[in-house]
Amino acid sequence: MSSHKWASITDLPDDISGLASNELPALVQVWHEQSDRLKQSEAYRDFLDRLRRQLAIETGIIERLYNIDRGVTQLLIEKGIDEVYVPHGTTDRPAAEVIAMIRDHESAIEGMFAYIASRTPLTKAYLRELHKVLTAHQHHVEAVNMEGQPITVTLLRGEWKKWPNNPTRRNSSWLHEYCPPEHVESEINNMIEWHRFHEGKGVPPEVEAAWLHHRFTQIHPFQDGNGRVARCLATLVFLKAEWFPLVITRDDRPVYISALETADSGQLKPLIDFFASRQKRAFIQCLSLSEEVLAKGAQVRQVLESARETIRERLAAQEKDYEQVNKIANALVIGLVQRLRIVAEEVSQIVKESDAAYSSWCANALYGTPNDFYHRYQIIQNARTMGYFANTNSYRAWAAVNIQTNVRTELLFSFHGLGQKPRGILVCAAMAYRREPTETNESRIDDIQPLSNDLFEFTYLDDTEAVKMRFRQWLEDCLVSGLEYWRTEL
């Protein structure tokens, strides 16, 4: 029985207006307005290097080529791809083999930057060369013979597949049919032709990256390594748009695979949204690079010039009226407080059934009120976990649901700026934690957990009503995560 029948790839629909991200345009515009200075900094170059190394490592983990401990992964991202950073027993294959494969991935990524600089259009020859580089140190691939027995065969690098490569699932009749070998050439031709048409038409990068990635995986033209090539193709689209490499980690794998399977059924939107969320994360992380980091290694003259530029930008910020983003935040906080009060009342009714002393309540502080500076410790710790700089000087407001049972749980939502100076961008971060009593009758903050993988961001260029609609859905998702966090402590 076949779970997925092969069919020829299709073009994007004529109307793609509902496919593109409604979050990215304003964020991208702010990025382009403010990126010139960042791109000249050592911090930006280091940020890109880390992204490349993370992509090089994680793309193989996703494909189950190898596995590496998380701590070692982080060390390789920070220090560089080198076997000396891989202690014995932290990988499931010999460290030398793993590092060789990661370096192949790294070489392919570096080659993409050169390919883009050459302004050469996508070709079949480039696809084959990309595959050859990605698999330079992968010598074999697992396959199944005519009797259904697993075998190991030599990997054909840079060549279209000669036999079907349809995956099955163990102990089931499930089968996913990819493009038959005899149709690969024509399908690749169609994909490239449509891709070039999309480039001329100006299809949004997140839409084109998702379409190109998915159609390539539908074809599955190589014996193995198709996922790695597909993610490189998506990265190629983003780099041409002067965005960031597409980094998909092992933690993203379930959502990523689910989005691909949904695309198989004809719905590309989840994959587009997933790619957009990875780009949004990269934009936010880069825009939050601190001024101290930007000034690292600078000479006195450079520091003075940086100070002059900071003053100019501050004046420019006033001219651009970044107060508009504060107005949007104020509107969101009001809606947030209203929703949290309802949630707190519902929780309170539930917990009082167990013990009359139990309760739940909502607390909040608007920007400019006496308590708006509360929870700074939690906000900073959460920001470190999520990899950005939380600026509570440019704007700060918060609201929280407090739940007192046998332990005290708090679900905190904090609005604040991004990066060390005003950039016209504000974010809302959601987190949960416990307050543990101490021997001195005080409380200790414990187990701070983000309630969403992504910050909720908005800019002075956004439409208030559109932001409100986005925020309501994000808030509900966070509340589900937060209440589940509390439930597990009961």
C-alpha cells in the first residue's frame, strides 16, 4: 500500500497573496534601514560565522548522519569546526568522520556565498556540484535490495539517482514515492525554469524558499543527501535577498517534518510560516547585537565616531517618531491585561475547589507607572536563553498571572525594546517560573522557561490592528504552554 503517490511538481498558485508572512515585511524594512553599520562590525561577521557553523552541524543531525552532544555542538559553533573540541564518547561515530562531514557542509555553505556573488542563475550543474561537495566524505548509503533486505551501497556523488529511493517505515506497508529516476531530468528542468520565473516576478523570499525546498524534495533526484541540498537551496534564496542562512536545528525537526508532510498534501503555508519564523529569529538576534560588542576591538577614533553616530541615530529616531511603536505596545498591553484577568479568574475557581487558601490573580504595570521596572531578573535570564538583548530602558510594561497552590507559579509577559538602543522595534516575551520560599521567608526565582520559541515582535511601521490580530493568536499559544507548565507542578 502506498501512503504517498508520486506526482509531477507544480508551480505556485497564481494568487500567492495569502502565502507570504505578514510579520516579516516591516521587520525586514527596519533591518535594511539599520543594517549598514551592523554589517561593518566584527560582531556581525562573528554572528554570521556562528550561523554557518550551526547550519553545517545541525543539517547532518537532522538527517541522522551523526549525533553530537549539545554542549559539544555549542562549543563547535563558538570555537570552530575542529576535532579537538570533540571529547571521546560525545558522538555516535568516530569524531574524525563526523568533523569531516561537517566541514563538507561548511564548504558547501561558503561556496553558496561565492555563487551568489557571481550572479550565476541556478543550473543543474550547480545542483550536482553542490551535492558532490556536501557528500565528499560520505562514502555509503543504506538501501534495500529486491528481497527487501537492508544493504549498504556506494554513494554516487553529484549524479542523479539510477534506482528508486522511496522510503518505507519499519513494520508497516507505508511507502512514500518520489520521482522515478527516468523523470528526474525533466522535473529538475521544470523546477529551475519556474524558479527563474519566480525570481523575475519578485516572489517573497520565504515563499520561494519553501516552494523550491519542497519541490526539490518531491523530486529527490539524488541517491542520498537530498534534504541537505534542499536546505541549501532555501538558504540560497534567503542569501540572495540579503537575509540569513536557514538554520533548522534538531529541536525544530518535528515541526519541520510535519510542515513538509503538509506540503505534500498541497498546503505549502505551514512550511512558509516555519521558514519565516527561522528568519525572524535571525533578524531579531542580529538587531539586538549590543553596542559594547559592536565596539569590540575598536580604536579611540572609531569609538568617538560610534558615539557621534549614536547621537545622530537618536535624533533620527525622534524624527521617525518611534513613539508609534510605543502606542501599539500600549494597546497590546491593555488587551493582554483583560485576557489575563479572565484566565486568572478561571484558574482561581479551579484551585479553590481543592483548597480555599489557593488563589490566582493578575498583576500588571503599564509603561511609566511606578512598578514597570519589576521582574528585570526574569526578563534578562529569559532573554539570555532566547539569545537576544532585552532593553527595558526604551520601553517596559508587563502583565502576569500568579497562581498560588502548593507552589507559586507565575506566567509573565514582558514588553520591552530589542538591542541596546531604540531601533523602532519592541517585543513581547512570555515566560513561566516558580517562586520557591527560602529559609529567610523570601522567595527564589526558579526554572525560568520561555513559553514560546519565538518572541512577539512589532515595529513602528506595522499596522496596529494587524498586530493585534497576530498578538491574540500568539498569546493563546503561550497561555496553553504556561498553563501546562503550571499543571505539571500540581
